[in-house]
Amino acid sequence: MPVGHDAPKALRREIERRLDRVPQVKYEPKLLRQEDEAKYTDPNSNTALPPYYYRAKAVDDLYKFEHELSEVHQGIQRHPGENVRVYLMGLLSGPLQGVSPRQVHEICDMYEHARQDPKEFGLEQYKVYKDLLAKLHRW
């Protein structure tokens, strides 16, 4: 759809330049707020956890791991939209030295399952994911 086709040539170019930039803008927000975590983990609460909770928790846990890793090892940071598997495999020769590539692939498979797979990702899957991430966290 043409945008700004009746605009002056300079304005039309600026509009096109900005529209071309849109796919490059990426942001990965934290999915669970602290209030949500407190509400869902409250032992006095008898509410069942919503189906998205463990998925969001898994995504936030990887974000937290990446943040802690970047604090310890300055300059190591995954950019939004960058492939998690490629990022973690690249760290095997650096901060994650000694971790087997198989462990990284398992974590990435579970992360992709939590983030994109329509199959159930419940408490059992989250526990497996959390254990794998804890093994990776021992760097």
C-alpha cells in the first residue's frame, strides 16, 4: 500500500525510510510482573495457575540467566531477536566452557517449546527446564 504518495518527494522518502526501519526494532519484555509472581506463588491462594504461567516463567528465567551472565562477564549480551541457541553455543568457548553442547541444545529445545510450541508446557516441563538451566547456571 503506497504511503505518502501525494506528499513531497523528501517527505515520502523519510516516510519510506522510517517504515523500512520498523522490522529492525525489537524488544523482549519481562513477561511476569512481581505482583503476578507474588499472586501465583502465594501459599494461601487456592487459585489454579493459568496455562501461560509456566511458559512466561521459563522465558523470564532465561532472561534472568542472561542478565546475570552479562553482569559477571562484561560485554556478553544477547540482543533482542538474536537466536538463543546460536548465542549460547557461542558462549561454550568462553564463559560456559565445560558445559556440553547437548545440554545447551536441550535447554534451547525446552525454551522453544515454552515460547512457541502449542503443546502443553506445564509444571512438569517447567521443572525439567529449570533443572537444565540450573546445570548451565553453575558457570
